[in-house]
Amino acid sequence: MAKTETILELQHVYKYFDDFTALDDINFTLDQGKFYSFLGPSGSGKTTILRTVSGLILADKGKVLFDGQDITNLPAEKRKVNTVFQNYALFPHLNVFDNVAFGLRLKKMAKSEIDDRVVAVLKVIQMDGYENRMISELSGGQQQRVAIARAIVNEPRLLLLDESLSALDQKLRQQMQYELRSLQQRLGITFLFVTHDQEEALAMSDEILVMNDGKIQQSGTPVDIYDEPINHFVANFIGASNIVPGVMVRDYEVAFVGKTFECADAGMRPNEKVEVVLRPEDIDVTTPEQGKLVVNVDSQLFRGDHFEINSHDEDGNQWLIYATNSIEDKDKVGLSFTPNALHVMRFNEDEADFDARLSQYEEGDNAD
Amino acid sequence: MKKVTTLTKTNRLPYFSLYFLWIGLFVIAPVALIVYQSFFGIDHSLTLNNYRTYLSSSVYLRMTFNSFWFAFLITALTLAISYPTAYFLTKLEHRQLWILLIILPTWINLLLKAYAFIGIFSQSGSVNNFLTFIGVGPQQLLFTNTSFILVAAYIQIPFMILPIYNSLVDIDPAIINASHDLGANNFQTLWRVIFPMSINGVRSGVQAVFIPSLSLFMITRLIGGNKVITLGTAIEEHFMTTMNWGMGSTIGVVLIIIMFITMALTAGGRKGKAKS
Ligand SMILES: Nc1ncnc2c1ncn2[C@@H]1O[C@H](COP(=O)(O)OP(=O)(O)O)[C@@H](O)[C@H]1O
Ligand SMILES: [Mg+2]
């Protein structure tokens, strides 16, 4: 179903805490029925964005539109949005049933309908039979589920989830990632998920919005953001990367470590200073004669499914390589990569220019 | 494992014995003395007459009822003033300073405070001056039930505010946010989340106010003008005036029993198992 109805839009939203700019010109739109993730380090403003959307804080400047209506100054209790809070924030004085029924009772719904809905939603999250348990008697994973149930039982059009999986241990967390994703697809509700964990965001999202310092750095599908990061921050934050300074000689040619390489990027000024990204898994180890670059190996770690190799070139740039085999001769090793593996980033390019340049030049080079 | 337990046991022993010594000397012994004393008549003979008198005399029963009734009124008034105040305090900046200001009056001697109120409520006191100024004219304020309840409530307020305040600041703000997020307005959040979550503070406050209010005697005398005879005034009377220590102790025993009943009634489970 290619129904792309916009459900939420933020236009030039700013939020200040005293002198501190927590949100700096935030713009984005969310479509109905998709899974979005806000990804960024701690303190980048993710929770603040969620709160301007849920109404727990109000934007100082800009507009929040929900279903095309301006809700910028509407209080939280009047918004058709529900939140799964960072540490669940379940009501400790109520049992599971009453926690989940909380929102429905406020709507003055008939008791029989409340019962039906709560029982149904507890079944969805596989917590049927736990109605009379107190919150303190539940495990972290169970509390997590109740928090989700308490929100989705209200049938919000948009569900906000703030670091909802962060408190769970690794195994449960991966299981919940699958469950959340399938729940979202079954319910057809738009999910706006906040996390500082890039793997989580890459695994679950239709679209990722990368945040830093109160600004959205880049938004796009997980593959786009991974393959074509807009700047140093995004390249570094999402996955491991090798980032070296270079010069764009001309379209499709970039120079670094004293050599010129063929690449897939274009649309920059000749001899413009740039940064070049090369992902560790895109590098092949070969002989010094066949290698495009020659490096010295500093260390190797066996990671189970690959070897993690740290090395440096003659300019002193560090190179991280994921190789299938270990390296015997550590003095001189050749590195090879395809032109498509190189990704060139301009300094201070904004997202609109970046997207425009990419779409303009991508047709010609058959980039994968 | 064994080593650790034996070690801590021996380490704690001195503290425990100090604790038991304290409890024994200042809690068990006085109570035991009162119980013992209550079985003696005014002529120092061993008897159950004190209890018989207490249970059969309408005077004592009315006194008991009075004590209950006034303690209830004082507690209700104190709670009605303290809960909003405590709630308001949690919203303020410099909360520690405000709390200190609430605690401060408890450091002043009760007698001094009572005399201060006598000054304020007297015929030529500031309240009557004000009433005269606005044209109402001077009123009899001292030695009325109203002034007794007002002053008693004034004195008890800090002991109600503190436990309620503590239970209110313990509430995670995220839980209040969750309530709003689920559609509750301020009043609904107060009624459905904040009040139930602070109920333990209310219970402690009610205990701290109701039980002492049962046996007030100084304020009943100085402010209430001894019009209301409560169990507290009766005890004082028996010990200081009629020298009937046996009867005084009997009323003391009754008070202790009432205290335990009050404690049991207001205790309540930590997590009340709500039903769906
Ligand atoms: N109520 C507040 N008062 C002052 N500063 C705040 C407040 N809320 C958030 N901040 C600041 O705003 C920044 C972003 O916070 P937040 O949105 O919680 O980040 P994130 O969720 O990405 O970790 C942080 O530097 C934080 O200290
Ligand atoms: Mg956060």
C-alpha cells in the first residue's frame, strides 16, 4: 500500500533552555504507518523533540502540525499521541490491568468495552493472565510490554518510544526489536522511536533521522545513511568508518595519500578539500603490488566472523579493515577497493544541497 | 558466609543492647508502670474499680467521645491545610528554605506559642483590633471551641506537611508526564495519580497529628478555656489536682489502646492490591 499520508510535520522548531539551544531549526515530516527512528548521542535533543510532539513541552518557535492541524500550543492531554517513556513510568499504585485501562477510563468508555480492549491488548503483547499483578512484581521486559500496551490501547495515530529498549539486556532487546517491528506493521500505527544505538535504528527503521547538537544532520533510509553519510559526524556515528582528508581533483576523481583514485562522486568544485569515507568491510587485502594503498599492520583481533585489522599508511592515516583471513606479513600490505566503495563528503554541505547533488549525479554512474 | 554472619552479629550486639536498654527504660517501663498503677484505687488498694468507673460513667464516656471528635476535627483541618501546602511546596524553587520555615515554629516551646495566641485572640488583641477596624466589632475569640481547634491545628500542621511533602517529592515526574500523555488533565492527574501515590505520607501525617491530638491538655486549658474536657485534661486533673493516680493511669491505658487502634486502622499495606 503506497498510501503516503503525512501525519506529523515540524516546521522550523526551536527550543531553548535558558541560553542553551536544545532544538535548532528542526524540520521533518512523518508519513502514516511507517517506522521512524531518531538516532543521536546522549544530549543531542532526541527526548526534547519527542516532548514537543507529545506536548509535554511547547516549542519556543516554529510549528507542529498533526494531521494538517496546528497543535503547537495544544496541551499533552488533548493530543492524539501516546508515549512509551524512557524508564516506562508505569503507575506503581495500580496493577497491570488498571495501568493499561488508565487512558480508556479517562475517556469515559463503557466498562465492558474497557475490559475487552485491555484483555485484547494484553494478548497482543503476550501478557494475558497478568492483569492483577502489581508493577513491582514484573521483570524489566514485562514492564516494557505493559508500557507499550498502556500506550497502544488508546489507538494513537502516532506512538512515541523514548529509548524504550535501552534498559533491557542484549538478548531480550534483540527479541523486542523484532516484536516492536512486527507490532508496528500489524497495527499500522506510525512509530517514532528514539535511540542512541545505531544498530537498533538500522535494524528496525523505514527511515532514520540522525541528530547531533539539537540539529537533524541527515535523514533517509538506513541503507542511504550508511552508504552515503552527509558528514564526518554521521559517517562516524553510524557504523565504523575510515575517514581521511582528500582533494576532489575533478568529477569522479579524488586524491588522498598522494594518489588519485576513481570514485563515484561528482558535483564539487575542482580541487575542493573534502573528506573521503571508506567502510572497513569494503576493503580487500591483497599484495603490495596489486594494492591501491600500502599500509603497515599495527594489530589484529579475531572477532569470530572476521578479523579486525588496525593499520596505518605512510601519511599516518589509520585504516580499519574487516578481513576474512588473518595477515601473515605485517610490514607491507596492499589494500584494494572499488570506485563505488569510496564516498566523498564536502565540508558544511547542508542536507538539501547534498540530496540535490546526489540525485543529479547518481543517474550517470550506476552507483549501487 | 558463616564467618560474615557471626562477625556482624557480634559487631551489632553493643548497638542492640543499647537500643533495648533505651526501649526498656523509656518505653516499656513507663507503660508497665501506668498499667500497674491503674489497678490501684485512691486508697492504695488493689482493685478493678477504676476500669469499672470508666466504663460505667457517662462523664468519662463523653470525654472519650469529645477527645475523638476534637482530634478528628483538628486532624481534618490540618490535613485540609497541609495537603495543598505540601503540594504547592514541591513546585517552588528554594524548597529547602521553605521547608525550614515550616519546621521553625516546632522549635518554639508550646507554652510560648499558646501565650502568643492568647495575646492575638484576646479582647484587645490584633484580631479583635482588625475586626473593630472593619466595623465588625470585638468578638469573644478566646476560650471557644473554634479557637481551640484553630490553634491545635496550627501547632500540628508541620507534622502533617512534612510526611506528605516527602511522599510528594518522591513521585517520579515521568509518572505525572505519563498521566498527561494518557489524557489526564491536572485535576485528574492529582486525583488518580498524585494523591494515591502520596497516601502513605497522608497516613503518617494523620497518625502524627491524630494521636497527640487525643491527649492535648495545655491548649484545651489555655485556649479552649477548659470548656472541652478531653482525656488529656482528665489525666492532668487526676494527677495534679485530685491526686487519683489510679484513675489517671486507667485513662492513660485507654489512650494507649486507642493509639494502637488508630495505628492499625491507618497502617494499610504498602502496596494495596487493587482489583480490576
Ligand atoms: N528541562 C530542561 N532544562 C534544561 N536543560 C534541558 C532540559 N531538558 C533537556 N535539557 C538539555 O537539552 C539537551 C538535550 O536533552 P535531551 O533531549 O534529553 O537529549 P537526548 O534525549 O538526546 O539525550 C541536553 O543538553 C539537556 O541537558
Ligand atoms: Mg533522552
